[in-house]
Amino acid sequence: MKDLIITSRQLKKEIYILSACFAAAFLTNIVSIILFKTPWYEVFTQLGYVIFIALFFYLLVILVRVIVYMIRKLIKQNTHGN
């Protein structure tokens, strides 16, 4: 069985993507606080939901990345097959 090696470059890339997802979820929370005129303490009380939404965004990003990878792989196979 092969060992799985994750390079520091790959780890940094994933941390940046996850951080961007968290920032997007946090900004969404702030925008909703402004739009719905709710109290500002909801920035802290809704942090669990923000984390959940950030993980949902991250899963969506992973799904898109897998689809793009598969499409590239199919294109690469078709160009080398001719």
C-alpha cells in the first residue's frame, strides 16, 4: 500500500481555499445583518452557522475542482488517442 504524501504547497493551497470560503460565509453573515437590520452581536452568536456554511462552500469548491479535473482528463485522453 502506498503512503499518501501531502506537500506543504498543497496544504497551503487548501488552507487558502478554506479561508476564502470562511471569509465569504462571514461576509454573507455581515451583509444579512445589515440587510435585515438585526443586532450586531449576531456576528458572534451565528458563528456556528458561518462555519457550517464555509464548509458547505468548501465542499462545493471541491466538487467543481473534481469536475474540472475529470473534464481535463477526458480531453487529455481524447487528444492523445487521435
